Amino acid sequence: MLVFADEVGAFVEKHPTVKMLGLAFLILIGFNLVAEGTHVHIPKGYTYFAMAFAMGVEFLNLRLRSKGAPVRLHEPRREG
């Protein structure tokens, strides 16, 4: 993991939609863990399908945007 950390970080910095996808996955997994903790069973297949579908859509999004300039985010505002 340490070998590829810089490459992965550069990729995520270049494509901020991947960062949002990762955050959405964390929320999805957290929701599933909370549901399991309250004894509500959510089949794992639903979670895996949702994640695979989102990754497929993101892959298509990256391929369509590869011809254009990458998305650049604004720097955070600083008061004062």
C-alpha cells in the first residue's frame, strides 16, 4: 500500500469525483454496519451491487471526461 500511495493520491487529487465515490462507499458501509447492529439484515449482494454499479458509472464518467481538462476545485475560503 505504501508503494502506491503517491500514485493513488495523485489520481484522487486529479479526479475529485473518485473522492466523493469513496466517501459515499464509507457512508454505505457505515449504514450497513449500523443496520446490522440493530439486527436489521441487509443482504450483502445489495451493497455489492450498489458499489459495483456506482464504480461502473464512475468508470464511464472518467472515460468520457478523459478527453477534456480535469475538474479543478477552488481553494477553500480563508477569512480575514
